[in-house]
Amino acid sequence: MMMKKKSIPNFRVLTILFIAFLVGVFVSSYFDIDFFRIYQIAFLLFLVLLGGIFLFRNIKLNICFAATMIFFAGFLLFSFINTKLNNLTAPFGQTLEFSGIVSSYPDISGNSQSFYLSTSDFGNSMKIYISTSAFPRYSYGDAIKVKSTIQKPTNFSDFDWVSYLKRYGATATLDNNPQIKLISNSGGNSLLKSLYRIRRNFENVVQKTLPEPESSLGIGILIGSKQGFSKSLINDFSRVGITHIIALSGYNVTIIIIFLTDILLGFISRKKIFVLSIIFIATFVAMTGAASSVIRAAIITLLIAYGKTIGRRADMANLILLSATVMVAINPFVLRYDTGFQLSFLAFVGLIYFSPILQKVFTRRIFRYVPEFVKSAVTETLSAQIFVLPLILSAFGLISVIALITNILILPIIPASMLFIFLSTLIYWIIPTIGKLALLISYLPLKYIILIAEYFSKLPISAIQISGRWQVGLIIFYALTIGIIILRHYSKNTNQFLIFGNSASFSKEQSKNVFSYLSDKIKR
Amino acid sequence: MLFRKLIQNWRIYLLIFLALLTLAIWSAYFKEPDSNLHIFIFDIGQGDSELIQKGNYQILIDGGPDDSVIAQLGKVMPLEDREIEEIILTHPHADHVTGLVDVLERYKVDRIVYSKVDYSSNIYQSFISKIEKKNIPVTNPNIGETEDVFDQGKITYLWPGKNAESYKENLNNTSEVFRFDYGKFSGLFTGDAELPVWQEIISKNKNLILNITFLKVAHHGSNTGTSDEIASTIDPHIAIISCGQNNKYGFPHKKTIGALEKIGADIYRTDLLGTINISTNGENWSVK
């Protein structure tokens, strides 16, 4: 745990290196460079920089050299993986029969299902994106025979489809209506397969018991999926700014840790709880298809829990950067091509750095009579929303104006509904008849959420569309304003100067978060 | 954070949960159902799906072109009722069968009526294999066969009986056509039946398509499903056309509308009005 509290320069050096790596990957994603053309030059450059580190004794200069090296490491990593994917070819344009194994949990929407197929019929092992009719359903691990024309993916006018597919390691697609024949269902990783089976079973239980759209919402808020949502409902959700409740977030992971800690503390030791948490979170991450946001939350939460277990406090900036670096190192494409990854990190940064500012505002006298739950809902929503807003604007061009109100109305009942659905499913697995009735209870909060979404999205001012021309200027102006607010706040309170300064001194407000709750629990 | 505070109180939530559970269990015993009969013509886009419902008894006719029938059922069925007593599939075209596969997945279905006509499409085959997997009894009634449903409902099948295979060149003409009676109220469900079918029915069973209160206009209002002669023979009070907004076929056809206007029927369209609900006690009826 290098980023733990050591002398100040040491862990800040790490911050710089993390940033250098991420910037390297980011810059590289704009160039489609053949790795095998540049790696020799890069190797020389590495040697020069390494030599520089040994030659000069100046610490600042050495940090610069190291950062440059790491920058190129990131740059090369992306171009290496990109080149590798680019070199995977298949007989594009030909109609062929080939076989492979379904390598993802099929995504079902409306009349179609889509999944990735691993095949090695064309030499190297490669992944193909397949979209086909919703029935018959395929599952992870199915070995299938496909007859269709193999296509090289091309970008849509407003969407980088090629890079999106590369993010999942896929470099080919098929013509519409491929002929598919199931051969066997014995492929795939057996552990993952049984996890997916549990997931499908859970989905079936909820779908069989609750009517639509409540059943899709129930599944969505517990394991994060948009499956089964009608287009109009998705649209309503984004107009009123509550799509995040059906995207997996830190909530889902934190809930697991908190329950485990709460229930198990007193029976077994902290370390055992920590190990159990790792197992449960890993299970959850695998089961939900490893969305970026969950992995982000899992890494951060586990690192903090680990820090508390060994009695040390983590530096938030490093923690965020470390988890981003780990994820980007595993899959460099997430940095630029995964909106979920970007949203998740921005929202988290907002929660950490902006919520203290808002909390301070709320200590003023005029807010005396504002109930506590409204205050925290506002703080939480605003600080996350403020940071993701530029991204949402550039990605979707739509800003929800009433997100604040809807979130105040909805957020407080989310944990309870998650708990209800979870418990009811457990009961269902033991005694189905009681479980059915139990799930009907979850119907109430779910119905409430849907009513709110439908009602507020009908208001003419619920969301505004902003055209492309205005977006850039607006985003720059916006980023500047927020930057100034943050800098002013943190420079007045030097001991909270977290991004650049002393990590040892967390302010009181700063520590008011889930993690300190965790640490309190574990210390007790 | 807010979330933390709420989760901290999970023991209280557990109590609330248990209290509500008890309430739910008890209230399941004391529920007063709506005593009227309802016929819903669902707004499911370009396709067909209708539901006959009385209390906890449902007969679903077709499932529409996608899974949106699930949401429609969710809106009108009693919350705790996850059982559909009967499904009637008029014919295997995708705009009629697709939603039914989802229905079979999510609801307990007691029996199914369809012509068993041979047709190889992915979705129709999935429908058949799902029925086999769940072991649901299937019947293919003969022309003139009747079936009693709930206390005083009666279904009389008019088409295709044994004719399905010989008419399957145009699958629309294998459509299940049936009359539904409830007290003095009667409805005629027609699937996508086209003129040859109507000629057969008029020549052999004309008496069975008289005195009709409600007509589900055949083939989404296409002129291949309705003519002046057919409209004036059936002479319904209410004519309902199930078709999608701005559908690519241009349904309903203006000739159909003309024929229905000529006989003075009240015309309702799902593409303009959304889901249509006919409510009746066997004497009077109302349309919403």
C-alpha cells in the first residue's frame, strides 16, 4: 500500500504518476498508431529517460522523467492493445458457417438479444458481436453454430461503434438475422455460469411476480440493468435525471459491505469480515457483468476497508486514481469509450470534493428548518450532478432541470426498496408463496418511482436540449466556474487541501461519508 | 451521506417490511373484485392483442409485435394475479405471436387455443417449444364448437377448425375467428381473417355472426378483411381497429372506415386513442 500516509512527496509522486499514465492512455486513444512501428523508438526513449533518472540528482527533474516514462507506458499500452485488435481479421463480407461460445450474459431489449461470441474458427481467437431475435434465449457458455455474413464494423454518424466494440474485445459483427443453432451448453467458465444462473433465476422470480414496468425497475435498481425498460420510460428517466438509479453504482457494493459488517461484527474478526467482503463483492461484480461503475466502487471500497483493517487512512485522490489506473490498465478502452466509467468517476470525485462545500453552505442559519434528509439528498445529488453535467451534456445534449427535485423525492426510498426486493427474493427461494406476497410490497416503492418519473417528465420544463454549437463554450465556462469554487474553498481551509496537500488531515465534513461509517464500525 | 443513514436503520426497515408483509397476506384474503366484464384492446403498436377479463379470470387473444403486452397486462390485471386462464393465438404472424412468448415466460397459463398450423419462424417455433416445455394443454377447436368460460361467458369458434392447413398459403386466412357472448353482450374476434374466410363463414354460419355488439375489425382495418357486405352483415354497435401509429401499411384502409361508417358503427382506433376498454355487465356497456 504505497499510497498510505508516508512523507508528503512520496505519495504525491504517486498521484503524478497515476495521472501521467491516464493521460498517456487518453492521448494515445486519439492516434491510431501501429504499435510495432514505434516500439523500438519507444524502447530507446525509455533507456534515455531511465539514464536521466540515474544521471541527475534533482528530485523534481527525476519525477519529470519518471512521469514521462509512465506517460509513454500508457501511450504504448493503448496502442499495443489497439494494434492487436486491429490485426484480428476474419473473412469479412463472406457468408460462412462457424461455431463459437457465447462469452457474455445476453442483453435483451424489446425483440432482440445481443451477446459476444468467442470463436477461433478464423485462426486467432476473436470476439464477434451478435444481435438476433429475443427468442430462443441463449445463455453464457452456450456453444452455437452460426451461419451469416461476417461484417467489419463501421461507425455510425454520431457514434463511435468501432471503439465501443473494441472495448469488449470485439472486432466483427454479423449481418441481420443470422441462422443460429445450439450445439451444447457445456462451454464457458463453470463458476461464472452458475453465477449467471443465479442472476437469471433472480430476474425470473421478479418478472414472474411483479407486473411491468415495476419488475424491470426492481431488477434494475438491484443489479443495474436497463433490460425490459420501454423506450418511453428510459426517456422519462433521463428527462427527470434519475437514470443513475438503474445504473449500478457504489450503492450496491456499499450495501453489501455494510450489511456484512453489521451482521457479522461480534461473531468474527475484522480481517475475516474483510475477506468475506472481498468474496461477496467479487461474486456480485461477476454476476452483474462487471460494469465499470461497480468495479470502481468495489476497488475503492475494498481498499478503504483494507486501510481501516490495518488501521490506516487512505488519500482520496490517490485512491480514485489508483482504481482508475487499475481499470484502465486492464482495459485501456474504458477511459475514453465507456461513458459509465467516466460518469462513475466524475460523480465520485464530486461526492468527495464538492459535497463538503455544499454541506458548509447548509450550516447557514436560513437552512435551520430544512429537514436533515432533504439537506443530505440535495448535497448528494448536487455534488454528483455538478460534476457529471458537462459529460452528460456532451454525451446526450440533454440537461434535466428538475433532477434535484426528483432525486430528493426518490433517493430516500432507494435503499429500502433494494432491501425489500433482496429479502423477498430470498424468501421466495425458500417459500415461494410467501415470497410472492413479499415481492408485492416492493411494488409500492417501485410504483412510486415510476409515477414520479412519469409525472415530472410531462412537465414542459423538465429537461432542455442544448445544441452542439453551444455545448463547448458552456462546458468550458462551467468547468472554470466549478474549478474556481473548489479552489477557493480548499485554499481557505488549507488543512483540507486534499488534491495537492496534506492527506493526513481530513476535515470533519470530509470524513462524513460511507467510509468513515465503515471505519467506525470496524474499529468498535 | 444520506444513504448511510438510511442503511444504518436497516433493522427498522426490516420491521416495516414484516409489518407490510403481514398486511399484504391478510389483504389478499379480503379483496373485492370488479364485477364487470372488461374487454381491453391493447395499444401495442402495429399488431393485435386483446384481453377479456372478469375478476381474476383472463382470456388473452394474441400478444402483439413485441413484449409491450407485458406492461399492458401489468396495468389492467389485479396485482396478485399471475395466472392467465386461456390464451388464443389467432395465427402465427409475428405481430400476433411475439408478445405471447414473453407472456408464457412470466405468467402461469392454463390452456391455449391455436390452429397448430405449420409455419417456420423463429418466434412461432419458440412459442410452440415453450408450450411443450411447460406442458400446457392445447386445443384446436372445430367450427361451431363452444366453450364455457367463467360463470356465464361462452365462446363459439367459427374458423378455421380443420381448414387451417388448406388455407395456409395466406396465413391470415388460418385466423381463429370466434364469437364471445356474455349475457346480452356479444363480441366478434377476427384476427386477420380476409374475404375468403368471411365468404365461408357467411355461407355456412351466417346466424352466428348476427347481433354483434362489438367487432374487432379484421386485419387491422385493411380492405382485405372488411367489405360493405361483411360490415352490413355483422352490423356491430362498436367497431375497434387495432393498428400502429403511422404504420407502414397505411392501416386502416379508408374503404374499411367507409364501410363501417355506412352501417353507423361507433369506430375506435388504438392508434388514435391508445388502449380501449369496453366494460359491460351483460346488459349495458361503455367504452373508454
